[in-house]
Amino acid sequence: MPQKPKPPGNDLFALVMTGNWAAIRAAILAGTPVDARLPQDRTVLHEAAERGALAVVDWLLQHGADVSARDYRQTTPLQLAAGAELNATDSTGRTPLWYAAAAGTRETATARATIRLPMLQLLIELGADPRIRAAGTQGSAIDAASAKGRGGSASEWPEGLAVLALGPNSGR
């Protein structure tokens, strides 16, 4: 029995997981749809936005990527880049601030300092509310930065917690 061809998203997913942005650009220029779906119904733009790969985000947008594409949780790339409505929530109640705080618990010190910390500072300056609680045990952005209930490779992010504590709405 002949095998079905793989959807284009499978090849892109492998490239995204290795961070091979040059190969992703080449695949899209060669005809792979810019909004091909990856696992969990995500797009390359979701992944680039969540990883803070701003040059890739810009390139994808210039090539027609959909900033409002929704994944299985109804999260958009715009929310992941924290450029959505400041306190917008996805289907699990997570805000852009929650995503920025949670991402900081799993990244290198360099990524935290150059990408995540400035994002948290900007969101707090704009008035993002660190008290908004996601569904279940996920808690608020403050809980996310403390890695509360997140297990795995997540570890507390003291610098992120300090920024969140400066917010006008920082009470738990």
C-alpha cells in the first residue's frame, strides 16, 4: 500500500524544533504554505512568536502569515508575542503576560535577559494585570514566573518575579 504524502507542516515542525529558521524561509519560498499547520494546530508564526524570534516573525508577516491563526487552545501568534489586547485570554485563561512569565522559567539566562525580561517590563508598563488567573492550577503570571505547579524543567525566575511585583496590579 503506498504511503500518504506527509502534510507540509510535518517538515516545518522538524525545522522549527531545531530552530532552523533559514531552512523554514527556504521551504516557504519553495512553496510550502506560510500558515501550514504544525502539531497542536500551530503555525510557524506561533512558534517564532513564542520563542521571541522577532526577525523571523517580521519575515513571516511580510510573507502573509496570519497573526490571528488559532491553535488548539485558541491562542493566536499575536497573544504569544504579547502584542494582543493587553489582558486578552486564550481558552485556558492565559494572558500574554502569563506566557511571557512562564517562558522565562524554561529559558537560558541570556534569553531571559534579552527577550523575556524586556517583554515583562513592557507589559507591566502598559498596565498588564499579573493577577489574572488561568484555569485550573496554572495560576497567575506571578505563579507562572515562580514555576508554581509547572514541574519538569521549569525553575523559579526571580528577575521576572521582581518585575511582576512592580506592577500596579501585582497583589496575589
